[in-house]
Amino acid sequence: MSDKRFPELTPETMTDEQRQVAEAIQAGPRGAGLRGPFNALMCSPQLCDLVQRVGAYVRYATSIPAPLNELAICMAGRKWGAQYEFYAHRKLGIDAGLNPAILDSVANGRRPENMSSDEIVVYEFVMSLLGTGQVPDPRYQAVIDRFGERGVMDLVGAVGYYSLVSMVLNVALVPLPEGVEPPLKAL
């Protein structure tokens, strides 16, 4: 699967700097390959390295439980209309235990029903952040009460990082796997 706008990099076509970054990505928690945004990001190897390190934290070391983190990630993907982002993280969210109906509602731009109290706290915080760039005191306090200050920053980090990733995916025109229907319809 290759980006539509950036040629697929191979070890033979990479610069030494790109090869070092690719090796760092492959040695990290993501494993092999330059999937998702990384082929395009490699046009700027230093940026790619910094972004991939932030992403490794936001995805694998966050204080936010995986299902809730994936909810926030999918909400960012929905905000930016990033088909690949939403597709990939919908599956990861379900694998982490998130109810598919919640993600279907997010995909359709509707508030999910039957969310747990933690899901509501994350959903409302992220909706405010993505909707206005602000978070009202009650929604901020709800995250503080449940996840602490680190949780607030980890949620902001997830939304910010995956907003960047969504934009990269959209600019690069990263396609969905063959035969996969786009999960996001126009709202």
C-alpha cells in the first residue's frame, strides 16, 4: 500500500538519515514497516523521528486506558475525515474492548449511547477540545478527578498527535487496504 502523493521508500531509495529513522521506528513498539503516515513523514526525517517518538508514547505509554485512548484517537480521525486513521484505530479500539456501536456513532457524527462513565468523561473532553479548541471547567475537572493532571495532558497529547497524523494521512492520500469501504461518510 503506497501513498498516492509520495513514492514508497525502500532501504535502497532512502538517505542515510531516513534509514536511521526507519530503523528507530522498526525497533520501537510499532515493529516493521513504514505504515500509515510514516512514509510521507520521511520526507522530513528529523520531523518524522520526533513525531514517531511522540506517537510511541501517546499510543503505548499513555496513562489513559487503551479503549479510552482509542476512543480519543478515533474522534480525532473523525474530526479530520481521515479514513485510514479511523479505519486502523477503530479495529484497535474494538480489540482493546471498546464497543463497536460507540465507534459507529462517532463515525456518523452522533453522540454514542450507553457509554460508561469513563467513556463519557473522555468523549466530552475530546468533543470540546476538537470542537472549540477549549475545554470548559466541568469537563476538565472530570478528567482531573478520574485521570489526574497527567491524564489531562495525555488526552491532549493523543488528540494533538492524531490530529497531526490525520492531516499527514489526508495530504499523502494514504489509501485504505484493497476492498475496504471508507468508514467515514460526509456529515
